[in-house]
Amino acid sequence: MPQPTLLELVVRGMDDADPTKPALVSSDCVVTYGELRRGATGIASALAEAGVGPGCRVGVWMDKAPVAVEALLGVLLAGAAYVPLDPRSPWQRTRAIARDCALAALIADAPHLTLLRAVLDRLECAAPRLLILDGADSGQLAEAAGGCAWESLQSARTRSSRALPRPAPSDLAYILYTSGSTGTPKGVVHTHGSGGAFVDWFRTRFATGPRDVFSSHAPFHFDLSVADLWAALASGATIRVLSSLEAMLAPYLARMLAKWEITVWYSVPSILVSMLEADLASHPPEALRLLLFAGEVFPTPHLRRLRQALPRVELFNLFGPTETNVCTYYRVPPELPERCSGPIPIGIGCENLETFIIDDEGHEVRELGREGTLWARGGNLMRGYWADPERTAHMLRPDPRGREGQACCTGDRVLLLPSGDYEFLGRRDHMVKTRGYRVELGEIEAALVAHAAVLEAVATPLPDPALGTRIVASVVLRAGLEADAAALRAHCAERLPSYMIPELIEVRPEMPRTSTGKADRGTLRGEWEGRTA
Amino acid sequence: MTEGDVLKNVTQDLQAFVTRQVLREERNLAIDAPLIESGLVDSLGLLQIIVHIEKQYGVALTESGTPADFRSISSLAAAVLRLETNGPARSRN
């Protein structure tokens, strides 16, 4: 049987679900499967009538809420591709993305209507043919040429979804913009084929089904949302949609996880660490069966605390750049012995992919313990970066083993362990040279987090004409515990060679975060450069 | 002071704090402007606000508050008043 497309999987899941069953739940509303389907079909019909179909890009510029999921699903049902626009980004960045992928339509909600003009004026490309506006007043509708009110679509749900086009596996499904290391956002293009392959793997591997309640913690422009939304709907499950505010309130989440009866949680590690600090252990989430994390390294001392706090929950580390959806995964064992303080492995390749290691000379590494770069090939891979063949060619290359076809060079340094798992050594671009030594920033961060008082640590390389790079570090301490820079440097000196000990260590109240909840390395670097210039 | 006066005072204090300490702006932020969804306040800023309210009013918003309380300056002020007067010492008989 051929691999079902993303849309086929989602539609099948919805067909099987009881129309009165809640599909989306938030603090403000409940949307049943029947309501979700009607709402999304209304959007899809309006898009189709405006000629927006397979291959077209549709921006969704909405706060994180159930109606935004309706919009995303509506775009998929129209056979088009959704482009989630970070609702919390400055409008200039929104415009840069709208321009980069030439949106055929834009769906926006009330809080963004005042900025609509700013984004659409001077777009320097054809304006979107259709604007669907949620919560707009008549003045705003009149002002937006091509504007159409969301509310009117909801009342005129006449057309059947059978009239809508069925996208082919090679058609675009979503474009996720990630911040490139060079500063300009780059659009990672996934198709109905690649999204479908990933969702099918996820659903099968974790045996998700109608009794599951998924959390939706990540913002929609972050790739974790692909599993949160589409694997959940393909399973006929219920999704607890967390607003961007709720997603930040660790003490609240620690309390509510049990109350909401979440069974599948997926997020970056940092919020889980904050939830542990907020006493997650004293509100045991009885229903939780599966806890997945990705996006950052989970410091092992904290992971051990999580393991102990939730002894019956299956913990998995999912790994892989947005370009691969996910390419490897690791099941955290029932116990993490105290003597293991290094990072946990990233595990084995996803069953629907081929993963392998290539050394710096371009040869495949089959021996244990020898370092190289992780490659992946198979259904999960992106089609490329939007309108950027050069970058695409750098990431998707001919299979270096001489086989026909393309593979993705992830840029992650790994080695193979006797257990058959990959160990993650760092990002190729997090490797820096200082005083002639090659240093992996993650190793410095792991050493700092091994200190009992340290909650989180980020090492920052600063260019230095004499040393090549100077390394400094920022740490956040656990509530009620203290440690100063001198103590932390002394602690590092017991674990790291002298050239790896951060020259300066700052203790701060909290890490700055990117919109996806990861530590914001760029901001930290900027602050350090400002201070040390 | 009437309850209305207290609310006004708290609102002004929070408005000044968020505008100057968190956003580092000169012009006052509207008291109904959404703080988080708009991207004005990030998780670092949210922590500053939580700590300020704890110090200034002895109200632990993360323990007894709801996400709706964090929406805007006016909802924060209303929550401070509610939780101050309904605190564990004086609450339900």
C-alpha cells in the first residue's frame, strides 16, 4: 500500500471520530470533531473559490487558539500549504516571510488586523488574493481589499468537501520558517508525502489512538506542532491547545497536567525543567503515558529528576532538524544511574528512514566509537528550502555512499555506541576553536549543569583575534540555591580542560528564549558582545 | 481609600513597572494592551512581573492566579486585588 499523504491520514482520523467528540480543547472553548470539520471546510471552500489550491501558500497569522487550528486544517483541506506566521514576531519579520514565499492568501485574527496594512503595503510581490479576517469590524473589512469575514464562512457552510482537490504526495503541505544562522529566516518545505511519512511513523511508533489527549505546547511555526496537531487528529485524539501565555507558566502547567488528563506531552526540555522546579512531582499526572521532548539537549541531572518524578511514564528523546521532521529517537531507560552525567544518546534511526554516519573524508563509518556527521534518507525529508536552491543543495545531496538518490546531511556530529544508539556530540556549527583546540559548547554546558545549583547553562563563543574564540557562559540557578562565578569556574576546573573553562560566567534570573522556547543564543551573544566590546 | 482607589493605585504602579522596568519605554503602555500574545513581554519579562507582584503585594500569582490574570496590566491589577482580599487568611469561612 502506498504511503498515505498527510491530508489522507488526517481525514481518515476525522472520519473515524465521533462528530460529538472534542477535537480541540482550550481554556476558552471546546471544538468537537463535527464543528472542526465544518469550520475547516468553510475555510477550504473559500480558498478553493478564490483559486487557492495545490502548490499555493497560505499564511496563518493568528494567536495560538483552537480557531487557528481550524484555519491550518482548512488550508490543508483546500490542498494548499500553510505557513504559520509567529503571532509574537515583529511585523517586519512577518512581511519578510510573506514576501519570501509570495502568499496566495492570508488568514489573520483580530489582534493582527491593525498591523495588516503594514505587512501588505510595500510587499514587493503580488498581494494575497484572499484575506480571511477573524473578528474584523465592517471598517476593517472594507479597508482590506479582497477581505472576507471568517464569521461569514462559518454561516455559509454549504459546499461539500468532495469538491476540494486532493493533493499529491509531492504537493506542498507546510512551510516552517526557522531562523537561519545567517539571520535571514529560511523556509523548510514539507510535502503531503514527507509530512504523511512522519505522522504515520509517529502514530505507529507511539501507538496513539482515540483515547489519547495530546498537549499542544509548541507554537505552530515550530516543527513539534506537526506531531501535536496532525498525529493527534490522525489518531482521532483530543488536543489540548495551550495559548502562548499558558505555555510559559510552568507552575500552572505543573498543576494542570493532571487535571487536563493529558496522555501525550511533547515539548522542549526547558519548560519541563521549569515544571519540575514548580513541583510537578507533587501533582502526579495519572493519565500521562508518554512524554516526548526535542529541540534541545536535556541536561541529564534534570532528566534523572524527571525520570524519578514520573516513574511510570515512557520518556522519549526525539531528535532531528526541522528538515527531517524527526530522524532518530531514544527511549529513556527506567533508571538513569547517578554515575551517568553525560548527555543521553539520541537513539536509533526512525524505522521509516535510513540513517548513517559519514566521516570527514566522505567515507561511511561502520565502526563503533568513530566520529562523523549524521545523514538520513527516506520519507520524512523536506523537499528543500523555499526559493533557495543553493542552501537546499548544501543540505540535500547525492547519497555519499554512491547509491542513487538524495540524502540529508544533518550537520550533527555523532558516533555509534555499542548499544546501537547514536551519541550526539554536537552541532557542526556549535563547534568552535579556541587556542587551537576544537571545543563543543554542549560539553561545557553539561559540565555547568552538573553543578547542583545550576538549572540551565548556555556557553557563548566570542570572536577574539588572539585566541580565535573566547568562551563565556550564562547560567540560571535553581530557586533558593546559590553559586557565584568563582565557584562555578572551580566546578568546571574539576571536569574540563583549562581551555574549555568559560572565562566569564554570568548568573542571570532567566534565559532569554526564542519564540520556540529554546535558549536564545543570539540574544545572549549580542549582550556579551555589548558588554565586552 | 475605597476599593476603586486601591485598584487605581495598583494599576498605575504596574503600568509604570511594566513600561519602564520591563519594556524600558518612555510612553505608558495602555492598560488593556495584551502583554504576552502581542510578543511585548517575553518569558523573562513575565518573570520580572511575577517577582514584582510577589514583592510588592505578597501575592503569589503563579500559585493562585489563572492565565487570564496575566493578559494585561488591568487584569493583573484586578488579580492582585482579588487575591489580596481573598487571601488564605481571610477567604471562605
